[in-house]
Amino acid sequence: TKFVYSFTEGKKEMVGLLGGKGSNLAEMTRLGLPVPRGFTISTEACLAYLEEGTLQSELISEIEQQLLELEVVSQKKFDDTVNPLLVSVRSGAKFSMPGMMDTVLNLGMNDVTVETIAVKTANAAFAYDCYRRFIQMFSDVVQGLNKNIFEDELTLYKNKNNYQSDVHMQAEDWKRLTTRYKEIYEAQMGEAFPQDPRAQLSATIEAVFKSWENPRAVTYRRMNNIPHDLGTAVTVQEMVFGNTGMESGTGVAFTRNPATGKAGLFGEFLINAQGEDVVAGIRTPQDISQLAELMPETYAQFLSLAEMLEKHYRDMQDIEFTIEDGQLFMLQTRNGKRTARAAIEIAIAMVDEGVITKEEALNRLTPQMMDQLLHPTFVETELKENKAIIQGLPASPGSASGKVYFTAEDAKRANEAGEKTILLRKETSPEDIEGMAVSEAVVTSHGGMTSHAAVVARGMGSCCVVGCEQLIIDEKQKIARVKDSIIEEGTVISVDGTTGKIYLGHIEKDNPTDESSALGKIISWCKEVATIRVKANAETATEITAAFQFGAEGMGLVRTEHMFFGENRIVEMRKMILSPDSKEKRTALESLKAFQKEDFKTIFRLAKEQHATIRLLDPPLHEFIPTGNEVSKMAAILHISIAEIQQRIASLEENNPMLGHRGCRLAITNPEIYEMQVAAIMEAAIEVTEELGGSVVIEPEIMIPLVSLEAEIVFLKERLLNVIKAVFTEKGKEIPYQIGTMLETPRACLTAGRIGKHVDFISFGTNDLTQLTYGFSRDDIGKFVGDYEREKIIESDPFQHLDEEGVGELVTYAIDRAKAATDKPLSIGICGEVGGDPASIAFLIDKGVHYVSCSPYRVPAAWLTIAQLSL
Ligand code: ADP
Ligand code: MG
Ligand code: MG
């Protein structure tokens, strides 16, 4: 097999073999863009190396051959005393893993070539700057020496000489520093810094291969579901230099704004700088628009190449470039990471521009993005009361409050102890990835919008503010200063990733409202292709309004328990439960009915032709009884003694209330409660139908919970039908309605063939069904589910992801039996927590459910999941 490919031999489709970076460098070369020459060692070579533990001789000779070719075309040579060749060694896997694998620049530098380059360029400062960078990168990437050793040495040198910044470093200074660096290397490694470029090269290639298995890379892959058996490619490329002087520079740019999606170049650059300087956040870079003023021709060329790349790849590009003495070089392009908001804006813009189809647009989004878009923001009025203490760059939107930690490990530890954390650092690096992942927000004092912190946070969809220059951080002392405030470890701050402002203390968050028509547009595209529908679990006017705003097609679960709470209602409810006087009980029931009827009218007015599935009272009565000093108050209202009321309360107590006298069981003992609710529902439906002038006929769906037996349904249905008949007679008007049941006990699923005969719809209550199938208490599973997952006894929490093997089997069985039991069309839905879970939805579609119902904020993600599965 061939292991090494020149840029002229590859193309973008070879991404699996050459990695993202290598295949795109080849593609840009193929398109005729100015790309420094080079070659890529394939991912297969990496896998072979990881298996064997050494570079095989075939590979070594292929590399040698490519190297010779590169020497010929570049007219430069390793170790040459006239025209020395310097290269970069770059890693690149199939999926972009920002900052995971390291790059070595200026390879080929040694004591001789540095002098040659110094003479040749008449720029000794430049030559020694390159050499010291190489020593540092080689030591870090290949030998694992902490780069801080070298950074500290540079700082020490500048301090001793009273230099404010690197600009003051002269040739002699860099030269002396380089000598120090070599001494440090020798002291640490017990051998001199390697002088042979070929030895430098093979050591670096091996190090890049090995870095595929470093813990940071493994963590990143785990977090992003990237397979571990892909390997990384290694690209070897002739160096171009952004650090030769004021006509040179290096930068990173996106073809559209990665935070908002707005069209137009967005990026940063640094004059007289090399490689990682921009991303590492060592100096704060300039906005790309300023390049237009400094180097108008180069800027124009870059702009047109950027536009061309976006058209070619049909997606927003993230481009790295370097300018050497006014000449532009393209060093990388890839589809840019973006926030959820930007992803949606860009997808829509590209459909409008005719670049991609609606289907492609939907496939470029993820359910997580839909969720992210609905992230909460700080309450406006609260924000006004707080004065921001810091203003940084808004790198990734969202808002977060939490306790400050200065290292990733501390943040991780605090998070494990249950704290909400904010990671505060000078700049972040790949070692910080886990601390970043668990933190509510990341804040850095250095760096720009394309710094490591910014890129990683946007990818994770978490809140991030960078470049807070006013913030003086002392990571060792675990303290930061801003003007006259001091932030210590544990101080609570609030971070606004949308404005870049940071506040002391905790700030309340608002529920996000959807003002973006973009979300609405995406949802409407989803609806066009979706094969099943999405409803919402919602009961209050606010929830229902939100649900419709997010595209719900009706309510799959309207819980009614809340209608019994509230100041006046609870008293009536308690009268009904506890009064010894049957007349008083009846009056109480009448007033409850009046309250509920109003509630149902509100629901029907909002829902109109969309159906609302109303679940009759589910919890045990015990949940409504008075406690504490409410007990004596209630006794007074009922004119009974405290002893008497306490006795009645005690009689309602149960050892296992969730397995107890609740749902339809309660209604069989006390049919009057469901009769009251059904009368209220039907009267409300008729009255709202009349209100709407007959333009819409309300068709209520009445759902009976916790059924296990056919006979329960038969018993209750007969009574409810009588109530409905009575309402029709009294009102002199009939409307359509449906009566159905929740399937949420294993027995109900097993006897769905019998139950199905009596109902118009079934809806799986997967929360109770999971609880009863496992015998796991929903409220207590937290105590052990972590251990179960760690020990791989279960793959995931079955209350979050449907347990396909067990609960899923019951669902499948019940659907088949219920359908076979009736000739009428039977509507089948899901209203448990898993109704909003993308993985579970895939399974449920397959089993033939007609809709899922989930909380309002999960509706958009559910639509997208369904649309993608339907395409
Ligand atoms: P990463 O995957 O971390 O982005 P890269 O391989 O892209 O690492 O290298 C980082 C930076 O190093 C690039 O953005 C570029 O500025 C610089 N660089 C890499 N190769 C070269 C080269 N041949 N000439 C000049 N600069 C280079
Ligand atoms: Mg890097
Ligand atoms: Mg790069």
C-alpha cells in the first residue's frame, strides 16, 4: 500500500486517508490556490505505526522519496548551507479536533541552518526567533517538556533587560535565548538538541502518531462521538514565514460570522507573527478588516479566495493563512465550527442563495443546536441593576452564573462536588478541555475570537468570554484583580456570552423567547418532511403558548393536578376529601368544577383546532391534604376537631403512594372526581366552540391514567359516557370527542389487545412504564444509576433514553395488539420524557407511533430529529 501522498496527488474526498487538513490542502493545491508545497502521510500509516510501535521501512523510504521531490521543486535542502529547507509537521484526523494534536513549525533548524538563514535573509532576529520556537515546540510535542519552562525563561530574559514585549528582542537577544533553550533541553533530556533534520522529522512524525492516543484526544473523541480507530494523518509542508517583518503576518478567518451567521469575512490576524500566535492568544490580534487598510491587494486576493472556497465546499469555511513579505499563502481550510444560532442562519442563507437544498440544510443541523437556540438569557431588569465589572469579547453566546475556579482540575473537582463552576484563565489550552466541558462558562483574559477557548466553547455550545484585558489573573495564587475588585476562588460571577460582559454575583435567568423567525422556518421545513408529529406536554397558558411558538401540533399531555392547587382551589379540594358532610363535599366539587371549566376554556381557546389530550386526575389524594398549621385551619373550616381531621388524614396515608390509590384506581372508589372533570371538559369545549362562532369545533381527548385492566376502562368509560350524554342534553349540542388511555403499567401493555377495543387512542407514559418495568423508583434512581453506567450494567439512564430491550419490547407488543384489536383508526402517542429524546424517537418511529409529546422546549429538537429520520 501507498502511505504517503504529495499535495498534488490528493483531493478532498480522500479525507479518511489524508485527514481533514491533508485532504483540503491537496484540494486547494488542485484548485490552484497558493499553498506551500508538501505531502501527507496517511491515517493508515498511523494505525500501522500504533500497531507496530516503529516506523516501517517502506514508510521511511516513501517519506524519503517525497522529501527528495520537495527538495527538488522548492530548490531547498535539509541542512543546506545555501538554501536550507524548513518544514512544518502538522497532524490532521478525519474529523477536526481543534488543538488536540500539536504542530511543529520550523523543523530543519539547527546551529548551522540558523546562521545560513540569518545571513540569507539579512534578518538574524527572525532566524533565531524561528529557531527558539522550533526548540520549544519540538521539546513540547516530541519530548513532552512543559512549554512553560521555555515561556518562563523568555519572560525572565525580558524582565532582566527591562523589555516590555517581544518587539524589543533583538537578534542578539534571541540568539542568547536560543542558547539557553538548548541548555534547558540538554539538562532535561540528558542529551544535546538533535541537529539532524531527518532525525528531527522522524521523531516528530512518531510523536504526532502517538498523540492520537493521548488522554486529551481520547476525551475529545469521547465527548464528540468520534471513533477511536481512525488514526491521524501527518502533513509535512514547506514553511512560509509570517514573522519576517512588518510586511508579513498570519491570521485566521471565517467566511461568515461563526457566532451569528452573518455574511461576510470574520477573522483576526497579527502582523509579524508566526503560526499559533493568533490562536494561542499571546498577543491580542487585529480585526481582519484592518488588513484591508494595511495591505489592500493581499486582502482583496484573500477575500476572493475565501469566497471561492466557500462556493467550492458549499459551506462556511474556517481558513488559516500567512503572508510572507506581502505574499499570501493558504495554510488550511475546513468547514467552520459555529454556534447553533449561526448554524441555523447559515443553513437558511445558503438555501436562499441557492447553494444547498432544504433537505441538505436540515441535515446540517443537529437536535442539540435546536436546544441551544433556546438557551436562557439573563433577566433584563436584573442586568440593569448590576454593573458589569469586566467587558471582554463575546466569543460564544449563552449566560451562566457560578463559582470561579482558576484551573481545569479545580473546576472539575468542584463540579463533581455538585457546584456550578466558571473557569477563569489567562488562556486555555487542550489540557483544559475537561474543565471547560463541565463549566457553565469559560472566561479568559487573553486571546481573541478565534482563540482556543473561543473555538472549543462554540463547538460545545457553552458560554464563553475571551480577551478580558482588564483582568489580572494570578493562577498560582488563585486570585484575579479588576480595578478595585478582587475575585478569589469560589467567588460567584455571572457571564454573558452574548455581550461579553461579566458581573459579580448571581443573576437570574429568563426563559428564552423565540424571536428568531429562523427557528420557525426550520421547523416549517421539518414539518414538510416529517412522517410523524410532535405535540407538547403543557398545561398552563404560558407553557401552551411556548409550545405553539416552538411548533407543537397540539398537546399530547395536559396534566390536571395543578388545577386542584392554588389558594381557593386547595381549600375546596380539601373539603371534598376530608369533609364528613356529603352535601359539603358536593358543593366543594361544584366549585372545583367551575375553576376547572375556566382552565379548560383557556386551553381550548389557545389550542383551537389542535387537539389537547387531557389526563384526568392522576396522583393519590394524600398529595392534597393539609400539613403543619394548615391542619388546624382546615379543621376549623370543616367544623370538626383536630383529632377527627387527623384521623381522616391518617386513613389516606400509604406506604407506597406511587403504587397506591391513584389514577383510575382512585376514580373507581370516587367516580365523582372524574365525572366532575369530564363535565367541565365537555361544557368548556361546547362553550368555546360557540364562542368561536362554529369556525372551529373543539374535539377534546380525555385520557384515563394508570389503567392495568380492561374492566377498569369499561367501568369508567360507561360512567363518563353518561356524563357526556347529560352535558349534550343540557347544552342541546353535541361535539366530537375521544376517550383513550395511558399505557403505563406492564399489565396494560400485555393486555393492550383487550384494552384497545374500548379506546380511541393510546399514549405510552414511559416514565411510569419504565419505573414499573424495572421496579426502579424514578425518584431514587439517582443514587445508583451512575454506578450502573460506570460498571456498564446499563448503557444509559432508561428514564432519559428508552430502554429498547425491555420497555421498548412492551411498547412494540402493545402497539401490535392494540391495533389488531380494533377496526377503528387508533391514534398512538408517547408522552413520557423519552418523547423528546432523539435516540428514543428513532426507535418509536420504527414501531409505528403517530406522534411524540414532550416539554415545549424540546419540541424543536424533536421536529428536527423526526425530519432527519424521515428524509
Ligand atoms: P492546528 O491543527 O492546531 O490548527 P496547524 O497544523 O493548522 O495546527 O498549525 C497551526 C498553525 O501553524 C497554522 O495555522 C499556521 O499558521 C502555522 N503553520 C503550519 N504549517 C505552516 C507552514 N508550512 N508555514 C507557515 N505556517 C504554518
Ligand atoms: Mg494546535
Ligand atoms: Mg490549523
